[in-house]
Amino acid sequence: MPIINTEPFSEIIGSRLATFSNLANDSSYLGRIENYQNNIESGIFELLGKGLSAKIETDKFYAPTDAGILYIVIALGWVGAIPFFTGIALLFFKLFNTSKKYLDPFIINLRSIATSIFFLALIGMPGVVASDGMMLVWGFLGVALGGQKYYKHQHYLLTEQKLAL
């Protein structure tokens, strides 16, 4: 017998699942929409940002949010968010723009782990810039890029040896 069907849980879970089909009556959804609208209006004009320890304003108090992109714009401002996203895009472009002869299963796994952690952190973790989860992204990106560099250097050494003979 699933736990959803047992009496103390069935009412709570059933009522929560019912709100997914009727978003007009979902107070959690409506509260998020209202907070996002307020913070987007203030975030658009945030040139320098509030710093890495910034909290997003919700009603009358400041709290972390699950909107990673919005948090980056508010924390870093446009002056910091544009170089941050440009740098991330260039790192991932360099990571995925490589020949198949420089790849092995380890590097392919590192690429996929770094990509998935980054996008999960960006979508679901509050404060993606200052969170500990971002260290995993930088670590996997660094090892994957180092592995690609290693294979390119090995290929270069082999061609140099062939030319020397």
C-alpha cells in the first residue's frame, strides 16, 4: 500500500497535487509570481549589484530564492552578470568544441557532470555564485579542460616526433 493512500498523508498530498491543475488557486505559485515581478523590476536597474551575500526581497523581508539567473543579476549587477555569463558560455563552448580524437570516456563524463551541475545550480539553488555547489562545477570544468589540453599536447608531441624522423 503506497504511503500516499494512508490517512494522515492522503489529504495533504491530494490537496497539493490538486493545485497543480488549478494554478489560479495555488497560493505558493501566486506568491512566487508576485515576488518575481517585484524583483525583476528592481533587478533590471541594478547596475553594480548588491554583493554575493545579497538576498532577494520577498514582501517585507529578505530571503534566498530559487531563481538563479535573477539572483546573479541582483547580486552582481549588470556589470558583473554579463562577464560572468559570457565567461561561462566561453568555457562551455571550449569544452564542447573539440575533436573526438581528444576525448575519452572520462572527459565525456566530466563534461556531462559539469554541465548538469551548472544548470541544476542555476535553476534550483539559491545563490549559485556563492554556493558550495559551484565549486563542483569549477572543479569538473577544470579537470575536463585539463584533460582536453593533455590529449591535444600528446597529439602535438606525436606529430613532432613523426616530423623529426
